Amino acid sequence: MSTVQEKLTDLLVTQLGVPAAKIEPGISYKDLALDSLALIEFTMILNRELGTDLSDDLLQAETTVAETVEFIEAQGVRA
């Protein structure tokens, strides 16, 4: 597991209350029961914690954890 994925998982658990056992790379935010408001909040958390500049519309319900990690790592962020 990459450090970005570890950080993302930690933030989902600690900031949004997602059960750690549910978080897998291929799971979508919809399957984690995160609505659009939670995704906007999560985007702001990622920007603050990882120093990214992700747009509010980047994370969609169908986006997976792995896709988010790939996008963040493609920006050169290594957490």
C-alpha cells in the first residue's frame, strides 16, 4: 500500500467515520455511502492534509479509492 493510499484511508476513517474494514482500492465512494457533500468535504480535507489542489468536482460517487490515489500520485504527491 502506498503512503498516499495509507493517508487517504486514515482520513476516510478519522475524518469521515468510514469503517476501515470497508476501504479497499477498488471500492467507490458510493459504496462507502459518501454523498456529494461528504465528497466535497473530503476533497477539502485532502487538499489541506496532502497539500493538493483538487477541484470539488474531481471526486464523484463512482470514483474509486485507487483512482483517487493514482490521480494524487500523478501530481507528484507522495504524502
